[in-house]
Amino acid sequence: MTSTPLLEVEQLLVRYVRITAVNHVNLRVKQGETVAIVGPNGAGKSSLLSAIAGVVSANSGSIRFLGRSVLGQSLEATMRRGISLVPEGRHVFSGLTVLENLRIGAVTRSDRARVNAEIKQFTEMFPILGRRRNQLAGQLSGGEQQMLVIARALLAKPTLLMLDEPSLGLAPAVTDQIYQLLTELGEQGLSVLVVEQNAQRALGAAHRTYVLNGGRVRLDGPSQQLNNHPDFEAAYFGVEGQKP
């Protein structure tokens, strides 16, 4: 991991009519780094990822990726620049097969032989996807769909992989498998930005963590330091409480 900033977010403001979802947030992701954003429901975590990916428009601030502005670019444009988003809710194309879903992830690529090799690699990594490659994606379980959307995002060959609540609604064993994959991807040099309500899971996986509440960053730093930080509960909940 180098100290070179891959992603730089400065004073980002996102509003929906009269609601401020992201309130002048600053955030950095270095090359080869895994960064977590944790916080309660309604903290602004998903809105922050959506603004970076180009799904929603920011009102002000800046977003720079590899030194160039991506503020206001479309989702397709940010994907072509090297940012892949795995949104909350496991958005599979339910009427298409597992294999067809995977191929959609590589739609911007022309190296078909390499794509086929990587699809084979992911179906070996997630054997259930290989066994069900010709089955409709809508018939998969929640955990299987999460594996599918992560593999699909990786087929776009991102420089930065962003995941929104990857463990939401999944069995602990499936969550373990997904986070093991994220650890391995990080070790291979992929930069990862992950949003999680499960703070302990995120703190255990990320190099650094941002605590978001009420649209603002309340606390940030190396994950190991935040794990036992005396202000963590207050930052996460906004009031005194128990660590999630």
C-alpha cells in the first residue's frame, strides 16, 4: 500500500430537497487500502457512496479519483474510470441467468478470452455460481445473489471496489466468506471502500474507518485505534450507548 491518494472527497454536500444526507464530508482512500464507513441507519453512508459512483448528484464539494474530478459524472462514466459499486439490496438481473449476469459486468471490456478465464475463476471461487450458471439469478438465495453481484462488479476490473452493506441480511457463514474474499482482494492490491452497520465486522477488515452520523464524519482513524476509542459509541450513536 502506498501513500498516494486514490480517492479524495472534500467538503461533499448532498441534499434531497430539504434533507441534508451528506454534510461537508472529507474522505480519503489510498491505493491498496481498505476503508470502512460505519454508522447507524440514516447516517448518510449510502448517499456518500452513491455520490462517488455518480448515482446521485452532489450539491457542492469535490470528488477526485486518480487525480481527476469525477464529480457529476454518470455511473457508466465512473465505471469506465475504474470505480465499481455493489449497491445495497443485491441488484441482480433476475430474468437473466447467472452467467448472463456475470457477462454484463464485463460489458465495457474487449478481452473476451480473459473475461472467460475470470468468469471461470469466480465460479471456482464461489462454486454455487458455477453449479447454477444456467439458472435464473432471481432464483438464487440472498447470499448467492450477493456473491453474484460482487463477482459481476469485479469483472469490470475496478481500481476501487465500493460495497454498500455487503453483510445485510446474510447468514454469518456467508458474511465470513464475503469478508474473506475482500481480505484476499486487498492483499492483491485492490482498493476497497465498504459501508457497514456491523461496526465490528468493518473494523476487523479495514485499515481505516470513518464513523458517519447525521451526514457528518464524527470520528476517523486507523481501525485498530477506533476499536477501543473512548468516543466511539458517542460518535456512532450520537449519544452514549453500547458499541454495535
